[in-house]
Amino acid sequence: MNRSLRVRALLALAVLALSLYVAVTVPIRLGLDLRGGTQIVLETRSTPTADADRAATDRTLEVLRGRIDALGVAEPTLVRSGDHRIIVELPGVQDPKKAADVLGRTAQLTFHPVLGAADEADDTSRPLPKRPRERVLPDESGTPLRLGPTSLTGEDVKEAAARFDQQGGAGWHVTVGFEGTGRAGWADLTGEAACRAPGDPARRVAIVLDDKVISSPQVDPSVTCGTGIRDGATRITGSFSPEEARELSLLINGGALPVPVETVEQRTVGPTLGAQAITASAWAAAIGTALTSLFIIVVYRLMGGLAALALACYGLLSYAALAALGATLTLPGLAGFVLAIGMAVDANVLVFERAREEYAGRRRPSIRSSLAAGFRNAFSAIADSNITTLIAAALLFFLASGPVRGFGITLGIGVLASMFSALVISRVLAEFAASRPAVRRRPRLTGIATIGAVRERLTRRNPLLMRRPRRWLVTSAAVLALAGSGIVVRGVDLGVEFTGGRLIEYTTSAPVDPGRVRTALADAGFPRAVVQSSGDTGLTVRTDPLTDAEEAEVTGALRGLDGRADKVRDELIGPSLGEELRQGALIALAVALGAQFVYLAARFRWMLGSAAVVALLHDVVVLLGVFAWLGKPVDGVFLAALLTVIGYSVNDSVVLFDRVRELTGRGPRSPFAGTVNQAILQTLPRTVNTGMGAAFMLTALAVLGGSSLTDFALALLIGLAVGTYSSVFTASPVAILLHRRFRPGKPSREGGAVME
């Protein structure tokens, strides 16, 4: 074993050992669509007295955090998104109405005089009937207090801040300033409390936020009766930690600047549906990986078996990376994890096909040297194809949101892990095996000693595929027209993510005819509801935005047909957010095409980059048209599939044009059309084998992935077929015609046919 191989082996072992440790010790975080729960997106609104700026959103976030804590939700997540939105995730909460009611209330901060301690028998959950406007609430320690009517509100507060007084001995404390009529009101409130004896509960003032006492400080003995604390400034002292002082100041400020919030998005997924998605995806991954591994073992024998082992290592690397980064694994992300397994085969196939060319072409004397040359020659194509996929993943991360963003993260991690497994782990295993004496004596065991059945047939026939490139373009134009007519005739069925509305999914005890459901919903006052079957006993209902009361009517109408119908998913998207997401999707698509063109133009000539982008546009229109003819919804998950298809198509074009560049460098005087034809024939075995490997994974995902992933896998399968075709029979003819137009030359004759 030479030095470079030892270094790669040690690096691979170190990374695998670290990945195994992380996978065992760090649990991966599951998204709500996998573990069940409710996600609510709130948007702050400005009022005549307060602007919904970034600071106001932060204060609102702290108030909402306290409200969620009061709900008793385990492991809630609250994060600010931009300057005006707050994303709230509530695992296990299946009643979004209750959560939305609690979160959507405007913050109410009030100040009350304490009338005294309440009797233990008093009910602290409702106002007492003893005196008008008197009620009982527990203080911070849980002791019930009788509170008088509201004296001040949060609008009277100017500012609250956490301070540290080291010299005065007060330590961490909270200063509160009042303004306007609040200055006199605070003096009256504290002056009345100061008339009570020290230690008397009635000498305290209760600060209440959303019917919860957040602080009830006692008026200092130095404050005189009837005078109170003047100048509109006070200081709340106590045994505060820095965190407690800051939290109290934030809560008071939150009440002082109440900002209304509006629910713009709401998603609820039942735990059963999430568990089914995990099980289905696991089966799809297991069966798809087994079929893909079996395929590459049949094609590449020993090297295929080692590549299958590298695939297992790839899975470990990807899982550990997700866990280490703290990434949230969503349902599309899980699909991306399964999909990336199929994509990981591509690098191995590229290497093995190049090694076949080296050994079968008698350029290299041994299997090991052929493998080394294969890895070296395939590196450029591997790097370019993976970078284009990373571009798509980055666009999904920065321009998408929610579960689709999780797909982008998973896809990006999968690409990096596949490159490491192919270029390091596979290489270590392959070179080690090739150096064994038993393998050297039997080179046919490796699977790269022959050129392969596909390449052998192409070499024998040597078809002139690009003899008449315009014919292929006519065929592509016909396919484009057929698919595009679906967009014109049927129209694109935008999902609720892009239009706004409500999507509810039910499971029923027995199959229910969607037509009967449509009739029942029309009779209930929802004639525009769209009802579709989802699996054997599933139904999805899409409508305009509904209130919770209207949603209850829809559910009641369905249960009138099947009394055991159970709601497993509920999504509400506001019209403004739907329009925003729709615009974001168009921007993402435009940026994706532009980014791919810029990269391809930088790596290749602009003519090849332009040809690849034309093929991408072809794939986008065809995929949209097929979904239009099938009546499938175009939503955020479809956007993820579309950008992935763009990455697929670019991968094929990159591999082809990389070979064109290589052949042009060898013989610059060769006719360009002949060079492209030769490049197609040389890379076609890789295209076929890579496509087969990905098709196994996607077919398993489509069949076993459940209703949530069927459309996603279908879009990718269609995109795989169309992208494979367009990269060869659309991009290549366009490149040839552009070359003729901008670099004219005399035609030459090869084998009796004109190739120019």
C-alpha cells in the first residue's frame, strides 16, 4: 500500500469513526411533519401607536414564549423569520384553534392594587363574586392574591430595562419608567399601597400579563402613604439572576408595546401520518438501495460490490452530518436523503466507465493503474455535476421555506457526502482490492476489464446520432408543444401554498367516492371545494381560506358519509403569504436557470452553456405540462422536485460537454458535430447506468413512499427521463447549430455522411 493510499485510508477511517460516534450519541431532530404537531406562522402588524419593527417582533416573541410555556408544550420552538414573522412549532399539539387563540391575542399588560391574600378555598381560575371587578390570581410563587381593578396598562409604560447596581448592593434589578398620565397613576397606586404596613400583602402591586402575575413587588418602606413613587420612575429589586431580570424587562416592554399578530400559515400533522411517512420512506430507502446495489454489482462485479459498501458509508456520513449540524429532518428532507443515495451512484459509475476505457483501450497495463486514471479523468465531471446540484440545493435553502428548505439542506449534505464516499472511500476500497494478487490474476472479476455490453454495441454499430441535428430538435419541439398544450388547455393547478387556502387530509374506514364528498360539501355551502383521493382510504379537500368554524362544518359533512373519518393533516395558508410564496417560486426558478448558465458558461464555452440552459427550459415546460395534463397540484414540494430535475439535467449535460471539451483538446481540427457524436457514444453507458440507479430509488419512493411523496417521486421520475433525453438530444443539437452559426467552417465527410 503506497503512501497516498494509506493517507486516504486513514482519513476515511477517521471520518467514519467520527460519524459512527455522532450517529450513536446525537439524536436527529425530526420535523413536525414526521413527529406530528402544529406549526403556526405569525406576522406582526403595525398600529397607529406602534410600528411592527424588528425590536417589536422580538418583544412579541418573548411574550409568546411565555404563553406557550403556559400551554405546557414539550420542546416548543419559536424563531423570528425576517423582521415581521414568527415561526412557532408545537410538537404534539393537534388542536391548532386553541394554540392560535392563545398566540393571536394582543399582549395585555396591566397593573393592579393587591387587596390582600386570598383564602385557600378561593378558585383562582375565575373572578370571585365577592366584589365587583375583583379577581384572584396566583403570584410568582403560587400564592393566591386578591386583585383590585386595573389601574394602569402597558400603554402607560415608557420603557423597562434590566440593570446591575454593584455599588448600591441591589444587584440585578429592573427599572420601569412611566409616561403621560401613567406618571400620576403610578404615584396614586403606590401611594395607596404605602399606607399598608410592611409585610402586608396589600402593600404590594401586581403586574399582570395576559392574566398571569409576572411580578408583585412590595412598595419600599421609604415611600410615604398618599405620596407614592413620583417622577414616573421606579425600580423593582429582588434576588434576580441576569436572565430573570432581562426576561421581566422584556415581558414588561412587550406589554408596553402591544403589536397585533395575524396567522398567515398554519400546518397540523397527526402523529400517525408522520409515523407512516417514516416507515414508508425507510422501506423505500432499504428496497431502493438493495436494488441499486444489486444493479451495480451485476454491471461492475467486484467494483460494484465495493461501491455498494461505499453507499452504506455514505448513508452513515449523511445521517451523522444532519445530526451534528442540528438540522431538522422533514418529510421532503427524508425523500432527499433517499434520492441522494441514487445520485451517489453517479460518481462511481463515472469512475468505473473511465477505468473501463483505460483498460479495455490498452492505455493502461493493469487494473489498478486504470482505476487511478479513471478517478483522475472523472474528477472534473464529478466536480462540475455536483457543484450544479449544490447550486440547486443552495437556492432551495435560501429561497424556499418550511419543509422544502429542509429538502435543500438534506440534498446539499447528501451531495458532499456522496463526493467524499466516491472519491475517498470507494477509491481506497477499489485500489486496495485491485492490488490483491488474486484480483490481478483474474481481472475480469473487477468488472472493468471489459468495455461493457452497452459500449460494445455502440462501438460495433457506431451510429451517427448527430448527422441531422435538426431532426432531434423537431422531435423536442413536438414534445414541448404537446406538454405545453396541457398548460394552456388544462391550466396549472397551483397548490394552496401558492394561492392561499386550506388543505385538509382525512383517512376513512372504507373507500369513499370523491364525487359524493363534493356533493355533500356543496350542500354544506362549499361548492368550490376540490376533493381528491389519496391512497386507498384517504381524501384531501382543498378550499379557499376557511375559519375554524367552517373547517368544522367541512369535517362534519365528511363524517356524515363516514362517521370514522379522521383528520390527519390540516394546512392553512393566508392569501398574502400564498402570493409571496408564488413570487418566490418564480424567482427561485429564474435564479436557478441564471445560476446554471453562469456556471456552465464559466466552465465551458458560452455556446455549450446556452445549449444546456435551453435543455433545462425544455425540461421545466415538459414537467409542468405533464402535471397539468394529470391534474396534479403544483406546490412547494413540486418546486423542490423541479429544481432537483434541473440539477439532474445539468449533471448529464456537464458529463457530456466535459467529454466534448476533452475530445476537442485532443484533436482541435476534428469537426464539431463529429466530436459531439463521439462524446455521446462514449458517455452513453454512464448515462444509462446512472439513470437506472436513480430510477430504482425513485420507483421505490413512488410505490412505497405513501401519498405524501407519490407526486414528488413521480415528478422526479418524469424529470429523470426527460432530462436524460434532453441532455443528449436537445442540448447537443442546439450546441451544434450554435457552433455552425457562430463558428462556420467547411463540412467534412466521415463514413459517407456529412458531420459538421
